[in-house]
Amino acid sequence: MALAAGLMLSACATPVSTVAGDPATAGRTLAEHSVSALAFAPLSGPPRPVADALAKSFADAAVARSLRLAPYRRRKSAYVIKGFISVTPGENGTIAVYVWDVLSPELKRLHRISGQVTEKATAD
């Protein structure tokens, strides 16, 4: 879970091409913007107990990075983060595929972060 939280919040250091359609923001990171708050949409993919645990990890990591969080349902945040995670067995271990969309308050996609991580199998 810490891995997923780290992957998502590392996106705050990923350059954004434009934020809210403003070319003056090109190349800056989310953390460099005067973001009033971030809201996380419900995570898609994992079972609810796993999604709830990930949401708590995200919240803890965001607070540790001085990012303010807002309730998703209120729609008063500067950005909405929507994520999908899928896990599948692979030849060399477990593969976690992730997609994070950074959305405007109107839920228009501004940026997408995606990739996969393989956790090597270990003998017990």
C-alpha cells in the first residue's frame, strides 16, 4: 500500500503540461501550484477493504507533504485525482498496473500518469 501511495504522490513532482488550460503553468509540478486542495475520487480496481486502506495511505502521505485534501463529493478542490489499480500474476512476480488521472473541478482530464510495477516473488 505504501508503494501505491508513493507512486501516486510522486505524481505531484511530475511536470504537468498545463494546469486548468493555463500555458503559463507548463512544466511546473502540482506541488508548485497554489493548490487550495486535492480531492481523491473513489479508487477503482481493488476490493473495498484494500481501496480503503490505500485511501488512508494516500491521505497520510498527502498530509506528510503538506497537501490539503478536500472531500470528493463537495467538488470544491482545485484538482480531483482519479485512480485505477489492477494486480495480476506475472512470470517474475506480481504486476501492479496503475493509472492516475488529474482532473479539473469540472472533471476534465488535465494529465494522466500510468505505468506498472513488478514485485518479485520471494520464497517463504
